[in-house]
Amino acid sequence: MDILFLGAAREVTGSCFMLTANSKRILIDCGMEQGKDTYENQKLPVSASEIDCVVLTHAHIDHSGMLPLLYRNGFRGPIYATHATIDLCDIMLRDSAYIQESEAEWRNRKSKRSGADVYIPLYTQEDAIGTVNLMQEASYTEEKEILPGISIKMTDAGHLLGSASVTFLIEEGENIRRVVFSGDIGNTNQPILKNPVYLTQADVVVMESTYGDRLHKSEFPDYISDLVDTLQTTFDRGGNVVIPSFAIGRTQDILYFLREIKEKNLVKGHDGFPVYMDSPLAIRATNIFDNTSTQFFDDEMNALIAKGINPIHFDDLRLCSTVEESKKINSETRPCVIISASGMCEAGRIRHHLKHNIWKDNATILFVGYQSVGTLGRKIADGAKKIKLFGEEIAINAEIRTLNAKSGHADRKGLKRWIDSFSPRPEFVYIVHGEEESALSFAELLKDDGYKVNVPYSGDRWDIIEGVALEHGPRKLAKKKPKKESIAVTDADRMLQDAMLNLQALIDRGYGWSNGIKRQLAKQIEKLIRKWE
């Protein structure tokens, strides 16, 4: 019985662990790396088809984003996740696949001119759809046998809609082990979601350490006051508040705050200020929040719903799906709020809004989530004076703010509270999902308190009966990636991208149509494809 650490080892992103028990192989998460790599992640040592099943803690791409590649490479086993996670993966993995395909198309247009090799996308939308079709629900309330002698139980981690810590109960011969994978442990006293549920039983724990070396400014943060101050100050000087935000989770939090601010008229002198949500993915995600079971929400959210109030919708909220709607924001004459993805400013429409606003000294760029090392968002948040967007160097004159303590992750104190809830204490604790300094700092805190702790590298394999290392990874530093050439996306490209998203949305809505209508639509699409081939 052992665990092989593959991703998010001394790094934050790319979570992936392989648990082997009863001669079965189980992946816990299969995430995509984002931002700068510190160490070279080791590859899966077996073929994808030799993995028996996957257990997914939540839908964020750094935990789920490589599942379609696993599918493409031959995996066809079940993927266990909560119902809300499955719903979110349905849109997130398709969106990720669309980005992969768009980049491949752009690169291949260039390769035709230069004679370079054909660029193959990491995976396609077909792979993403196939992946979601393998997903099976594992609810918070049930203990589910996934393989002979191996059961799981999901517990609300309070990090994202549907997020879970996973307890494995494993019987292997005479050995019985409870192994807990924390997933991402949520911050307490956050909007919409419940606080993380504390567990009490585990022999072995694999836990995250994103904020293992720091404390949030307040355990009971006043997000509303902080946001009101940002809006009032910026609007009074005639500027826009631009919010780079993760499409799923953080965007809905901000909508929740803005609804209350508008309801109580807390921003003075700017009645009816417009709020633009400029992200097709965020719009689809918000629809999922609207239709999700109330079991995933906290008491305050459910109390509003019971009163007939939609907690994440309000007057003056403008949803921007198309390129034309996005471009019109630039002609808005009143100070406004612009919420757009991606949250780390690495891609998406947010880069256009930064280009139009970050050079203005009356604007504010408000960060509301974690910024990974090496991302554009991290550079801006750390005080860069200039950035490069679409081949143009742009001065940063806007005010740069971070919403006080707004984090979906528990801080050092919250992580310690979570691990201390186990009684008796776990025999072994493995610290993952944190930048090396953060992971080592938190490990030291636990060691000083008497825990037996290890901070594994990618490629380390540990026996979880005896608590000994079976194999050590190579500890290779990641090679510096060649600078990625910016994709020059024209207005026409953006129109095509949005047309594809709108077509996909139309197809999604048509699952209940008659077979005759479906065939008619399929023929029309095929005819259009043949015309342009």
C-alpha cells in the first residue's frame, strides 16, 4: 500500500497522486500546472489504461485539467466526484479544451508559412466530453465502495462549490488504513459556501499548504467595507474598477458582495453603477450556481433563497457573452466594475481590459484571489511598473489593490486547526500543494508540535503502512520554458471563438429535442463545415 507523489509536490499547481492498494491504482486528482514550475514533475509510471479509477477533489483546472489527456491516452475507468464538481467540470474542461484547440489552430496557421511541424493540441473538446461521461457521483453523505476492499467518503472542504476532502478506507489483507487527502481546504467565514468540515479519523494524511507560511489579516474579514472603499474611491476620481477573477467561485463571491452593496446603497453618488461580467465561462458557471442543490450552500445563502432573493444577481448586472458586447464596455462613460477572467491574467478577456485601464491613474485593478509565481497577475500584484500586452509595453499607473483576506484557502492557523481535529493524531502527514517555502514552513510547525511529517518531491513513493520511502524522485529543477509567443488574436478570431461557444451552448440546450430536429441541426452544421473546408 503506497502513495506516489506526482504533481503539486513543493509546488501549488498540477495536483496528482497515485494510491496503490490491493493491486489497484487510483489517481487522486489529475491537474494542470499553471504559472512557474520549480521542480520537474515526474510522469505517470504506467499507461493511462492501467489506472483503475480517479477520485477528484474539485473542479479547478489545477486539479482536473489533465483528465481529458488521461482519457485521450486510453483511460476509461470511473471518475468519482460530487454532483456539483461534475457540473462544473462539464463547462471547465470543455473551455480548457477549446483553449488548447484554438492555440493549436493558431500555431498551425503559422507553421504552414514557416514549414514547422504540425502542433497537436494537448486534448480536444471530444476528449473533454468523454471525460465528463466517465464521471460518477459520490455524495457527501455516503460511504462508497469504489474497488474491492476500498471505499471513499467525501466531506465538504469549503473551498469551491462541490469541493471535497476524501477519506479512503482500505482493507489490504490484515492491514486496515484510513487515508485522507485534504484537497484544497477552504477559508472560514466566506460567502456562499459552508465552512470546511473537520475530520477526526485518519492514519495517514496528505494535506495542502498553499498559505502554510502566512496568516490572513482577519479571521472575520469585512469584505463589504473593503470593497465599498475601493468602489467609492475609484468612482469618485472617475475610474473603473477592473477585477481579474476566476470564472468559477470567486466571481460568484464578488457578485454576492455587490448585490448587498447595491441593495443597501453603500456607494454614494453613483447610483445604478454598471457591473459587467465579461466571461462566457463565468456566465455558464453562475447558471450552475443558480441551479445547484441548496445542500452545498451556507445558512446565509439559503436564507436569502428562501426569501425569493437571488443572492448573485441584481439590477445593473450586464452579462457579456459575445465579442461585440465585450468591446462595448470600452465606450461606457460612467465609472463601472468589470469582472473578467482569467483570474491570474494569463489569458482571456481580462487582458484586453487591463490594456484599456491599467495605464490610467484613475482606475483600480483589484485582485481577489491567489496569484501563482510567474503569472502576469503576480507581476502586477508584486508592484511591476510596466507590463507587455499584445506586443505593446504598457505603464502601470492604476492603483493596485487586493481584497483584504479574500482567499478560498485556509491560512497557516486554519490549516493547523484542520490537522489538529484528528484524534488520535495521524501516524504520518505529507505536505503538498504549496510553494516550497510555504510547505517547508508549515511542515516545521507540525514537526515542532510532534507530528511525523514529510514534504515529498515529485517522484517520491511512500509505503503508508510502515511510513518509509520506497523510492525517491530525481529532484530535478524545472527547465526554464522558452518564452511563449503571444497569440495575436484579432477581432475576427474572437468572433469565431464566440460563435463556437454559442454553438456549443445551443447544442447543450438541445439534448431534449426530438431526434428529427437534432439530425436537421447536425446536417446544417456538416454542410457549413464542408463549405469552408
